[in-house]
Amino acid sequence: MAAPGARQGSLDVDFDHAVRIVEALVFAAAEPVSVEGLKEKLPAGIDVKKVLATLQEQYRGRGVQLFQAGGHWAFRTAPDLVEHLKTDAVETRRLSRAAVETLAIIAYHQPVTRGEIEEIRGVALSKGTMDTLLEAGWIRPRGRRATPGRPLTWGTTDRFLDHFGLETVKDLPGIEELKAAGLLDARPAIAAYGARAHDTGEFVDTDAPDEPEDQLDMLGDDE
């Protein structure tokens, strides 16, 4: 019976070592680390999810905690301590209203095509809007729809989840929460955006540079 006992002790040592490896990898990473990326760095046979769960428990209640954003993991300041770490020197980045609306539509309707985004907004979508969201790393292609023309569909990324403090898209606020926060227009979407359209009924690009008032602050600063 001595051999099995010795083997169990060896496994314990391997697992504890794996926890330390993951702790170091996530701590040193500039961006959230994927589960697959962590698995490549660990000894064979180690349960990565169990290692992450153990590490998350070890940091529970501490000033820095291990958070999940989709399939990626990162150390982040405990939510209740954020107020104590605010500084006066904050770099403000801005998104156009069109980009904010487009991001919201993609988040809530993904996977969604460009045509569907335009239909929901009631106006044409400029290439610059999608480029801005792609550059931020918040959206990504999700494959093509099996319909005529095989249009490309879009969805959000783990970086989007991490930026907005979400674990999954299921954590997005619901309709009632948006109404309570005053972020949901009571009018139908077509009526809300139709006021910007020309009398001819043509689509209007709301990303045009002559609309400086059509700018909104991002919800937080991208790290």
C-alpha cells in the first residue's frame, strides 16, 4: 500500500505546482489568458479548470481576484475596492453613437449580419463603425449564415466581456434593467432613428464627421 500513497503524494505536489504556474502566467500576462494557452504550459494530465477553480478560491476576498471572461482568465481589482484606486489622470476614449448602438445590437442579437444591424437601426452602417469595434477587439466574425449570399455574421469577444466586467453574455442587463437606468428608448427603433433620415427615405450614415454632437463616452477605459 506504500506505493499508491507515494503516488498520491506526487500528484498533490504536481497539482500544487500547477496552481503556482497558472498564478504566475495569469499575473504576468498583459491580456486575459485562454484556458487552452494555460493547458499548453502545464504538465500532462493536469485538470486546468480545477486548477483555475482552486486559484480563484485562494484569491476570494482578497484585494486582487481571479475573474473569468468567457474562455479567458485575468487578475482584476476586487469590485468593492475600485473606488479607492481612481485617479484624476484618466484617458477618455470615445465611441460614436452609431458604434455604441451597433455594439449593443451585436451583443444582444449575436450572431447577427450587417444587414440585420442596419434593419434594426433603420440606417446604413458605415465601414468605419465596424472597423472601430474590430480595432477595440470587441467584435469578431462568427461564420456565414446558410442563406442566399451567405452573409457574414458577427458576435462579441472575450475582450468585450472583460472590458465590461461580464462573465458571459447572459450577464448583460435585461430590458427592465435598461429601462430603469434610462438607457432604453421607449419609442420603436424605426421611429427613434427615423428622425435622422432624409425625407427621401434614403439611409443616413450617422458616422458622418459633421455630427460632432453624436458622440458618447465609452463605458470605462480600455486597459
